[in-house]
Amino acid sequence: MATDMTPTTIDLTGLPESVIREVTQLVEEARRKQAAEAAGKRPPLMGRFAHLGLSFPKEVIDEAQRECWANFPREFPDTPRR
């Protein structure tokens, strides 16, 4: 469903900087998606939620990792051989 569209210039004069950044991010994401579809690939997940500005301190990540691995067996039981 490709259409032949000519490049369009949009005047963003007078808009807040945050809106301009959002518009720029949307355009860049649309270009990445289009390129990925053209190449037959899925869009990359890296940076997918960067626009949300989420940040976690190292301590929180370390604690979550400790909790995840706390009950992981260190030694595996012997399995019967066939």
C-alpha cells in the first residue's frame, strides 16, 4: 500500500520545544518502521521506550536481580541415565 508522496515541510514555529521533540521522534520512528518493513525486518526494540524518560537506580536493578536468582538451584539433581 505504498503511495508516492512528495516531501512535506511543516512549520513548527512557535511551538514549545517539547512538542517539536515529540514530532521529531514520531517522524524518526515512522522512518525506522518504514525501513524495517521494506527490509522485511521487525523494528528494533532498543530504545523503544526511551521517550518515557524512565530511569532506575543501579541499587533497584541489583535488588531485583538478587530476588530473581534467590531461589534458583545452584546444583542440579542427578538425572537417571538411560
